[in-house]
Amino acid sequence: MELTRRQILIGAGAASLPLLLAGCGFAPPATTSGGGATGSSGGAATGTLTFTTWGTDAELAGFRSAIDRFQQANAGATVNLNAVPYAQMFTNIDAQLQAGNPPDIFRVPYYTFGSYAGRGQLLDLSTYLPSGFSDTFTPAAWAAVQNKSTPYGVPHHTDTSVILYNKAALETAGVTSVPTTLDDAWSWDEFEGVLQKLRTSLPADKYPYAANWQGNGVTRWLSWLFESDGRFLAEDLVAPAIDSDAGRQAVDFTKNFFSANFVPQNNSVKSTTLASDIWYAQTSAMVSAGAFLIPDAASTLDFEWGATFSPRNVRSAGDFGGNALVATKATANPDLASAFLQFVTQEDEMRQFCAGASLLPTRADLTASGIDFAVRPELSPVFVGQASSVQAKDSGQVTSPSMSKIITVLQDQLEQAFVGGQSTTDTLSAMTTGIAAATAGS
């Protein structure tokens, strides 16, 4: 079953660990003289792999094209793609891992990566990747596939949230210009001023903004924390660090969205209504959204809209969304699995996949040069620019093996703060207690 983008909007997140790999050095994938990938032994990649993923139509088309090219470059290799609905993806993977018959390769969000790596279920790629491979990627991307300084996957693509806006609604409210560079992004105070103008201009049943932090997308709330240069885990990636001035700023600022009537009440963390649907219905003038929304929005919306950078506080920041590709420890063909992972992260392969699916590259060269989305290519620089604000010290926290439990803590406490009347002090205290319990024994 192939999914539309709107059906898999909930999901994001990211991670990174401090970059301790300077002495490990990893480099672009080796190729044969004919362009095919090679295994660690230096021979041609041969054998059969199973690859399980979910995806939109565009993503699955991109995977199938990459598989075709990999098989053409490696005549003895076969990759069998198994596309499943997102809702079933990890229930299936977990059951297969438990039964001892997992796929050779699967796709995993960065915020889920840590749990699989931490349980020892993924292939340690250290001995399969060529020297200098890590230099191929941005620091935040490479950090997102580490567990205890060891690579257990490749960063296939990323995504991050920017502000999509209804042009007519902003013009009516007197907002005549929007930031066009990351350095000129609205400050929090300026963003609040825009929200206030929109609140005055809009009717009571319309709202200035909608935030995309529903479900596991609660990791996107952490961008506000990172914009205040805060952390939710200390540098040891175990101790809670959210009860801080930065944590207070982030909770206070986002709580105000609800108390000031800047967002509808059904825009809370545990709402079943997606932020994008609020914006599609023109119930909000602006929405935080990832690049993967662009094709659906372009084909759905009948009003003029644009994109600008997320607001900044102490600094710019962003959620490191997207997905890694990993090989399971149980794979019978680790050389072939590694060769495939290297192949799909080559420059041309990543450019084609990201451009076609409206996703962001993780390679440093593509981030520097930029890519053009197949749909609304003029918006590409906004998303690529916002992605450049993601720092490794931010993203590393989200790949904690305890992240699934921490997500629950964030969901419960932010819901209480936003719509349950819980004070910021009590929210930070409860988050601290919950995070400590989640990471106990790490």
C-alpha cells in the first residue's frame, strides 16, 4: 500500500552524538570501474537482499529506481523491496527481529534508530565502510547514525520544519514582508508580533498558526528548546537537562500559543488533527511543516502560499527529521548490505531521491550546493537553509536508546502544559523526573 504524504505526516525527529570519530575516518563508497559498488573484500557485490520500508508514492518510486540502478551496476546482486504501510512497519520489524528472520535492510526514523542500535540489533558498519566515509555527510547527519561512537546505519535523507504561510492572510494582517535568509529569520519577539497582527485581523474561528508536534512529532517541539540553546539530556546523554532557563523559555513561549489564542485548541500534542490539515482548511494562516508536504500541498491548495524560515531565539535551530537506512545484525550478506547502503548515499543517487520526493540531502556537498525539488523548486533554499541550522549537539540527544520513553514523557507533560493548565515549573519538574526514569540503567 503506497501512502500519501498526508497519511504519514506524523513522524520526525533526529539525533546526534558528539563527534568522536575523527580517528575512525570513513569516505565515499568505492565503485568498480563500471560504476558498481564493491564489498569490503574488494569484489563485486553479489547475492540477494530484502529491504523493508514504508513510503509515499514518490519515495517508493525513488527506491525502486535506485534498486534498478544498483542491480544494473552489480549483475550478481538482487534487492527485493517490501513496501508496507507506515502503521504496520515497526510492529512487523519488531516481530521479525524477535523471531530471528528480519529483513537485511530497513528504513528507520532517526528518533527510533537509537532503540534498535542500543539493543544490538543492527549491523556495526565500522569494518564495512571505506576510509573517509563519514566526511561525506554533515556532522549532524553522521552523528545521527552513531551509537557509542559506532556507525550502525547511513543517513539517507533528512527533513526539517519551516513556516508555510497563506500569502493573502499575511497581507491582510499588514505583514508585508517575510524573511528570505536564515540570518534574517524572525526573532521570537518578531514572530509573536506577526501572530498578534494575524490574531487581530482574523475572525474568531481562524487562527494565526498551527504547530506540527502531534504524535511522535513531539520531537519537533525540541526545536524551540534548541533555539534557546538548551538541552533535554546532559552531555552524558543520560542525565536530564531540561529544567533550565532555556527549558523555561521554550515551555513559556509555546504555552502562550494556546493562552493567546494563536493556535486552535485541537493543535495540542495529543490531538488527532494534523497541523497540515488545519492549514489546508485555511483555519490557520501559517503552519510549521516539512519539505515532504510540498507535493501534496501543491496539488491540494487553491490559494497562494510561500515558505519562510522558522523563528530564532538565541540561535536558529531545527528538527532533524527524516530517516536512516540500516542493516540488521542478522543479515547473511553484510558485504552486499553495506554496498547497497553506500550506493544509495552516492551524490547522484541522493540528489535524485531527494529532488523527486521533496526531501533534504544529508551529504555535505549536496547541502552546500543545494538541490531543486521537482515540485516548487523555488522553495528548496528555504528548507536546505533551515536544515543547516541543525547542530550535532542537538540531534545526538534524540538518538538516545531511551527516546521512545522520553517521547511519552514529552507528550504527557506538554499536553498538560498546553491545554491542562499545568504550570511551567511543574512541567519542567515532571519532565525531569520522567526523563530520569526513562534513561535509568543507560
